Amino acid sequence: MTVVDDRPETVAPAPRRRPNRLLALLRNSWRQLTSMRTALILLFLLAVAAIPGSVLPQRGISPEKVNEYFVDHPDWAPRLDRIGAFEVFGSVWFSAIYLLLFTSLIGCITPRLRDHIRALRSRPPAAPKRMSRLPQHTVLPAPPGGVAAIADVLRKRRWRVEVRGDEVSAEKGYLKETGNLLFHTSLIAVLIGVALGSWYGWSGNRLLVAGADNAFCNTRQQYAEAKLGPRVDSADLPRFCLRLDDFEARFLPSGQPEFFNATVTVDGPDEPTRSADFSVNSPLRLADANVYLLGHGYAPVIRYTDRFGNSQVSDEPFLTTGDMGLTGEGLAAFPDANVDPATGRRSPDGQMAFTGIYLPTAPEQGPFVRSQYPTERNPVLNLVAYQGNLGMDAGIPGSVYQLDQRQVRAGKVKEVGTKLLKKGETWTLADGTTVEFLGTERYVTLSVRHDPGATPLLISCGVLLVGLMGSLFGRRRRVFFRVVPANPDEGSPTGGSSLVEAGGLPRTDYPGFAEEFAHLVAAVSGDRRADDGADSGDRAGVREGAE
């Protein structure tokens, strides 16, 4: 006898696939990075990280101030330097925040943009079965044209309309999400513009004294302060020269500035020779650079005649102290003074230097330390003479506007007299040498800049504001209309004709939606007064949103 086992075969369960932990970790990390909360945190961190760049001196802008900070703070400066506090905008940690923010914004915008395009291409949803549950609901007599007439009214008011049998669905207000996406996309463009300006831009500051002998050519060596982007080399600078021909300044009786204008001659291989005027708010536009007028002052012209009868002239600018009277402080150095023409030798203590204060309008009585008005009404030059070894041959960098106080403290330079001079006056020193105050020349402080990201940055900021306005004032909402037959047994005022059930809801916070819905219902019912208030709901919503 054969026994047949008709029990079902047991099938062994398939082995469970172990999740890839690395893939899951990367997916979760990407979701966290591209969330809006992370983007806001990174934006806040970027603003906080930029604070040291505005508080501490930066090597790319003022390396001499960085050196002064090391001298004044010998303990803190090396520690701050190790973390890149003196090169904040080029540091690794600032760049990391910048790139993370850039990546977060792209990852946040891409799926939202895809969903928004899909929503724009989709049809408005069908009307709900129970419209009485909507925030706005009413019943009104059907218009003569029925569903077609309702759809026509909505289309005239720029609603997206979909007709389904005896129902009409419409929606409006996609400008909010469009503006939101436009805002964040423009923010990415702003970051790109800043990066372009940082990588391929350059800038430099220069004091330019009027006169044909003081022409300035666009080379890095001739700038007092220069900053070149990582992708810019000194050979990439455009070749042109500037000469200050004239400078005009007008002031109010109170001393407040009224008008500035500089006249320069531009020439060079990359620029046609021409004369040009520019002022504070109207820079000089060149092919690959812009020249901005930052400030101005006076450069006293001082002639020194040494004991051998050799004369030298100094017209170095005296930097303004910041007061409204344009008081200037500076240095006139003569390192080649008192050289014996027969032997070509100079005594070790034969160098001369004069520190001074220039007052365009000096007071009638002392102290002569501050000018009373910015124009030259009573010009006076208060000089202090120094003689000795100025230290200019030691190879140590120093300022051309200040005397090296280390030489004074070491006793290598000694004060030999003081004198108050007016224009044309001469001072004879104890050793028989003379100093003459010949007059002044005007000088201007120029900033020469090239920023390839400026135009994209300006356009991006304009689009950003447009997107922000749309995001703030856009209101997304939906309305539904359904034509239903009336019940004559219930005493319909229409005598048994069709009715229209209307409902609407705002998709966002919109206090003015009730008013807009009322105007829309009135227009559908054939009330001509509603035409005068067409889109009044939109305007009311904008007003209330602004408030």
C-alpha cells in the first residue's frame, strides 16, 4: 500500500536583506543637510563667522594693521592667526560653511521646484462632496449660462479653471511658491556672485597727488594697499596710468562737504588717452576697472637746502586726522641731504626729516593743532625738525607718513627745532640749512577695483527682492462651484430652477479671503456692482498682508 503525503510543502522564507547602513546614513545626512532648518542655521553661522572679518584686521586689506595687532597683542595674535582670524574670508572653516550653505540651498530648492512645476501643470482638484464644511460656503441661484458662465467669470479674474460636468474648480495664488523659489534661487546666485568677486576680483588703494610728476600706473607695486583674488596674478592687471590734473571741493559755511570733483588724464596700452571727471557717487568707469574717490587732503610742498647748497623738494601727502577742518599730519624726509658733492659722502647724522601738522585755516592764536575750516583761508604749517640716521637704509619696512620712533628712542635721531611757517616763509636752522614752505598740492585717495561678480550680484539682489515680495504677498486659495437642481417642494425662491453651491478655502493665512469670496459670488450671480470691485479681494489681501 502506497501512502501519499498530500500536505503542502513548507517553503523556506527568503533571507532578509540587511539594510546598507552606510547608504542609510548618507541618505539621512542628505535629508538633514537639505532641510530648511539646516539652511537657516548655516545662514546664521555664516553671518556669525563674518564678524571676526569686520572686527579684526585682515591681511588682504591692511597687512600693516595686522602687524600692529601682533605688536599690541603678543599673546592673543598667534592664537588667532592659527585659526585664520586674520584671513577670515579665505579660511577653511568659513569656506566650509559657505559651501555647505550652497549645497543645502540647492538640495532644498531642487525637489520643491520639481513639485511646483508639477503643480502648475496639474488640473485644479475636484470639488469636495460636502462643500458646507469649507470655511466659505453659500448657495445662490444659477446664472443663465450655467457652468460655462461661471467658468468665464473665473477666467476673467485670472483663476485657473477646470470644468468637470456640472462642477467648476478653480485655484489661484501660485505666485507665493513661485516667489519663494525665486527668492532662494536668487540667494544661490548671490553666493555665486560673491564667489566670482572673491576669486577673480582685485582692488587697491592709492593716494594720488596733483601734478605731472606724480602719475600713477596700475601695477601692484604702486599701490599702498592691494588685494588680488586667488585666480588673479599681477600680470593680469589692466595696463593704464592716471594723472590728477585738478581737484575741486566746495563746502558749506558749517564745514560740511557740498561737492567734490576730480579731473584726471587716463592713458596706457589698455585705455585710450583722454581726460575724465569723476566724483564720490560717480566713479570713473574703465574697461576692466572702476576708480572710486574716497577722500582728499593737502600735500605741503617743502624745499630743504642743505649745507652744501643742494635743494630737495618733498610733496608727500599729509593724512587728514578725521576732523571737519581737514587737519593733516605727515612727514617730509630728506635721506639724501648733506652729501658732500666733492667726496660723495654723507655724515652719519646728516639726514633730515620734518614732521608736521598742516592747518588749512589756522586759528588766530595757538595752540595750532586743529584747522577751523577745510579750505585754505589761513594756511599754516607747524614743523618739528629731526636730524640723524633715519634708518631708511636698514632694509626694514616703514611708513612714509610717520617718523620711525625706534630711531628716536635709540638716540639716533634728535629733535633740532620747531617752527610755525606760512606760505612763502623760510626757516633757517642752527646748522645754516634752510626750510621753505612753498605751498600745497591737492591729493585724492583712490580705490581702484574690479569685481566680475558685481553685475550678477546686482541682478540677483533685484530678482531676490521681487521673489520676496511675491512670497510675502501671494495668497494661494481655491473655490468650487456645483450646479444642483432646486427642490420645488422646499419653496425655492427660484421656482424650481437650478442652484449653485459655492465653497472656498485659502491654502495659506489670508484674512481677506472672505471679502474676495463674497465679490466672486456676487459676480457669478450677475451682480454688476461686483465688476467695480473685481480683484478687490486681491488688493484687500495685499493690504492686510502688508499690515
